[in-house]
Amino acid sequence: MLCKKLSIADMPDLVCENIFRQLDFRSLSTIPHLCKRFQNVFSALQLEIHLESITITIGSYCINIYMDPYNDWTMDIEYHQKDNGCLVRSGNSEKFLEDENSTRLFCDDFGRNVRNQKKPLKMLRLNLENEFENENDNAKLLGSLQSTLISRKPLLKVDELSISSTSISSILPCIDSKSLKKLAIEGSSDQIQDEITNIDEIVQLEQWANLEELVARDFFLRIPVKFLRHFSKIDVSLKSISAMDLCDLKNVS
């Protein structure tokens, strides 16, 4: 009697679930790319990966995400947009996904990895390279990333958020307001105007009100001093400050 050789793709969901539960973070990250069925089984498991930090770098033709899980191998994944699809590269392995978009793939993977994250990330950093050269592409990606973050209930918990001045209005409202303690705003060498867009709206957010520490380097911050009073630690360069503002800050300290 001949026995049919089964591949892992033919195995029952329960068997796949038991296998997935034994995998490390590096292996788990590749599962959704293998087939649609694995993607569905993985999503249904609701596994928490216990990430410590995430760094996202958005370049001209590549999106890079660096993830550092607790007590496990770090993971560095690149999404390269090609004319007819997306090349996904991690370490020495790579896979080409025909007719796929790098932004959609990245946001799908990012959403899956943080969907079940319960403890706060120590750091979430978003770095936009060549911001003004790729303004339209950056806006689309930020919009997709914003939708991914805002769809998570509850919102993602982060201890420290490091972000460019041009993307703060898109991402800051998507972070849990009670967990966020430090905000680092990074300027860009390409930045012409030393201003944060929608600053009047940002300072009204709960996320801003609950912050303890603010760092804004590489550019001058234009903001009324009254919105800085509640910080326990500040490292910023102000465009201008009045004598009344100085007296006000002295009274606070």
C-alpha cells in the first residue's frame, strides 16, 4: 500500500498551529509569505512576539524594518519595489513576490507583528530618507502605516517614539497616550522650513500632554513655551523666546 507523502501545506490546521508555536521569531516572520492558508492560520493564532524595539527606514526604492524581539534573534527585513513586484530580503534569503507592492507588504507584515503585542515597545523609530524627493510616495506610505496603527485596538504601547518632524502629525495620534513617555523629533538636512506641520493640533493631543521628555535636535522648534511647561526634561532649540517666556519657565522650575 502506497502512502501519499504530505507536505506541510497539506497538514491540518491543528498540526500547523502546534508547529508554529514552536518556531522562533525569525521563522515566524516568513510564514505569512509562504501561502495564504499559512497566513490565515498564523493570524488566527494571535501569537505575541514580545518585541523590544522597531526601527523603520523608508528610502527611495526600499523599506527597511529592524525588529528586536525579547531574548531572540533580531530581524532585519528589506522590501524592494520592482517594476513587476516586490523583492523581500532578510539576511541571506530573499523572495520575489510578483505583482505585489512593497508598501502593502510592509504594512501587512508590520501589522501582523505588532497586532498581539501587549507590553510596551521600548522604542519605535521612523526614519524617512530623501523626504522631499519622494514626498508623494512618503505620504502614501505614512497614510498606510497610520491606518495600520490606528486599526490596532488598543493602540500600540510605546515608551519612546523617535520620528521626523514631517511625519509626527500622522503617527503620534496612533500611539497609546498613557504609555508614551519620551518623544524625539528629528529634523532633516533637506528640510527648508523649520516647523512641525499642524503643531497647533499636536499640542492638544493626549499623547503630547502625557509626555515627560522632549528632544528636538537638528532644527529650531517654533512652539509657544506654555506647551512645554509640563515636561520634566527638555532638549530643544527654540526659534525665539521672550523675556516673559523665560520668567514663566523660571516659575515652573
